[in-house]
Amino acid sequence: MIAKLIVHAPDRAHALARMSAALAEYRIVGVANNVEFLGRLIATPSFAGADLDTALIEREHDALFPPPTLPPDDVWLVAALAEVERDRAAAQGDAAGADDAASPWRVLDGWRLNGRAVRRLGFRWGETTREVDVAALAGGRWELALDGASVIASAAWRGGALSATLGAHRLAATVVADGDRRQVFIAARSHALAFVDLLGIAGAEHEEEGTGLLAPMPGKVIALLAAPGATVDKGAPLLVLEAMKMEHTISAPRAGTVKSFRYAAGDQVAEGVELVEFE
């Protein structure tokens, strides 16, 4: 047992409303649980009307066990928004204690001399992989594009929750990163996505050697997202590389230690060079 939930109210209808709201606030990651099942259970006519017997589950089977459906677009967009906001916060934290804290190379604002940077993020649900293109805009906003449809987005952290705006739509969400897993809690639902390293194939052979990480193509190091000596989990972002007018996050191939960076923010790198000494 992880937790016991008890609610009370003057009548059953108000108690059910309180229980539904409480279940929607649960945030459990990494352990199998029945929170969503309980949310569906208390919403059934049988439970709401106190028609309780051993045949309840069979009687309400269709409502209790709906077929799995692809997460809605908002889930994929919020996952991408949380990813870039998390990276930006990490870069700002690193810059705060650096000698060159005011350097423009430490600002992940997407500014480019002849255009703007676009970063592509991939996420997988089951056998389905979808990609979100992210471009930074003025005022801390982002343009998110999913399947050809774009939306202007912004976000602010409220404790561990993300208060997001997607176009004219405002919502509250929680996105928990655990390795390459992204657990997205939104609209009383929980969705498990996997972060897809779109450049992982390029570094697969080098990963087996265990000596470091290679640049998949010529580009410029935009930001260092980890500190030398830091112990990181698999999938943790290490640096951002700009290549072919897009920003690519180079992530840890597995849990380990960042021994050193071969290049600093602002350095140009050639294809195939070692970017990070990783152990």
C-alpha cells in the first residue's frame, strides 16, 4: 500500500467530488498504481448511487477498462515545453556562478544572426513516436510545432508544477523526468512518455566504447548543461549543439560521471570530435 485516501462531506455527492479532486492531485512515478482506475470507479453510476456488490466491476466493465488511446496533443506539447524550460533553468543556474555570467552564449534565447534556432524533441508512447519543433521567441515564449500545427507557448514553475499557456489555452501540469521517462500529469490523467534521443544512433558505436560522446555533425556548442565531475542519470542533458540551424541536446548515454567537456560554449566543433569525457 502506498497511501490511504479518506474524504468526508455532508453527503455522498460532495464526498465523491472531493475524492475525485484528491485523486487528480496524486503524483506517483515509478511504481504501478491504480489511481486512475479509482478515479473511473467513483465516477460510475453504480458507485455514485451506492449500488455496491460483487458484480460492480463486471457491470461497469466498459467504463472501468477503456481501450488505450494516444495521449492528446497537449501532453506532447507540455512534455516539450517542460524539457526546454528545464534546460533553460539549468543554464541560468550555471551562469549565475560563472565569471562570464553576462556572456550571450549562456543565454538560451534562440537568437541567431540570420534566422532563429529550432530544436527538435522526440517522445514515444508505446510504438508511436512524435516530434515537437521548438523555437525560442522574445519575452521567454516558445513556438511549438507538432505535426505541422504551431502554437505560441509560455510557462512558469509553481513549485514542482508547470503553469503553461498553449495559445489561448491555460493549464496546470506536472512533468517528472526519470532517466528517459517523462511522466506527464495533466487534466487528472497521467501519461508515460519516453524521451527519444534523436541523435542517439549517431553516437551508438561510441557509447559501446564508453570513452565519451561524439559530435554527430559540424556545429557550435551553445551551452553546457552539466558541471564537470557531476554524476548524472541516463538521458540527462549534457550540452546543446547548434547544427544545421537547429539545436540538438546531447544527453548521457547511461548513468555515469561527466569528467570534463572538450569544448566551451561558443566553440565550433567538427563532425566526430569528442565533446564530453564521460565515465
